[in-house]
Amino acid sequence: MNGASREALAAARERLDALTDNTSVDVAKLAGELAAVTALLDREVSLRRVLTDPAQAGEAKATLAERLLSGQVGGEAVDLVSGMVRSRWSYSRDLVDSLEELANTADLTAAQKGGTLDGVEDELFRFGRIVSSSTELRAALTDKSATASAKSELLRSLLGGKADPATERLIVRLVTQPRGRSLEAGLESLSKLAAARRDRMVAVVTSAVPLSDQQKQRLGAVLAKLYGRQMHLNLDVDPTVLGGISVRVGDEVVNGTVAARLDEASRRLAG
């Protein structure tokens, strides 16, 4: 996001943190309400343009938002959205993207308050691996002709009672309201957002065999020292790498697998 939108999102994050620090606020309910407003503004292009029009006074836009949302969502959601539309946005879509982030953050905060955030991080990663290994499941979840209710039913049959409620809500929203993103990109974004709740980075670690607890602790400590932040390890086992490990942090990949070294040797021999 550009300057104005970045500042507006930063202010909205602070307001959300203040709200979720209040023990009387139902954070999971707030997440659902913010997601509903996200869906509304994503659908109603003309409305979001009015609410982000820099030629209109911020107070007038806030009054409009309050009039539209009062009685439809709770007071906390109304106040949060009203504050957001008072801010200046570089592009109207930035408001919707920011609302979506706040909805997801609220669900992750609910998990954090319940002591299940680590589990949610792991479940998001494992679900991504399940999807990537099943072309049939991915096709069903990304089928544009399938209804949102059909996709929700499929996900609830897969996740209901097996995953944390926050994980289920996050994945159902992502699948039923992809907003132009691929499923993989959406899951990666959620994973990064979950790690950010603890001021951690995400490292995707691929090895031929499962790492021992001691190996995981040692790798986590090395990566934390290297990047200057705590690291959440998403562990994947892939026998095709033969040996060694591959580590991906953001766009940076450190590949120490036997398969990678063999590929490199083959390329040198061919050259």
C-alpha cells in the first residue's frame, strides 16, 4: 500500500488492538462482522468509492457508514469502520483489503486469547499441504461454478471438530471469498499474519525425514539469530529431496538438499 493507505491501516490496527484488549468484546463475533463488511464493500464498488472519496469530508463519510451499518453489525464494528472511512486512502480497494486483514487478525487474536494460536498456524500450513497434494480437492474448492454454501459444507465436513474454530472460519472465508487470490497465496498470507501476532517470521522447512525436537530447536535458534526475529517453523516432509533440508523465508530460499546438489551437478556436467 502507498503512504496514505499505509498510515490509515496502521491507525486501524491500533484501534483494533485497543478493542480486542477489552475483555468484554467478543473478538470472534467482531471478526465475523468485519468480514461481512468486507464482503459488502467488495461487492458494492460505488459505495466503497463514496466512502474513500477524498473530496468528501471524513465526518460525512463516517456518518454514512454508521447509518448503513448500525443495526446490521455491533457497535465495535461500526466504530472501527467509521474510524477507517474518516482516514484518507490511496485507492478505494485498499479500504477493503485492510478490513479483510482486520477481520482475519481478530480471528487470530481470538485464538491467541484462547491459547491456540500455535495450533492455528500449524493447521493452516497442513491444510495448504493437503490441498497441494490433492488436485481433486483443490479443484472443488476453487470451482467458480460451485456455490459458496457448497464449498462451506465441504470444508466443514473436512475441518469441523478436527481443527480450531478460528482455523475453520479463516479457511471458509478464504475459499468462499477469494477476492481474486489463489488459494495458496491466501493461505500463505494467513500464515504470515498469524506469525505476526507473536512478532515472528515464518520459515517453510522441507526435509526427507521428520526433524527431531532437538533439530527443530537448533534450526529455530539459528534462523532467529540470522533474521533477528523469532521464527515459526512450518515443517514439511518430502522423500524426494533425498537428504538435507530446504528452508524458505519469504522469497529467500536456502536449499541444502541432496536432490538440489545432484541437479546442480547434472547441470554442470551437461554444460
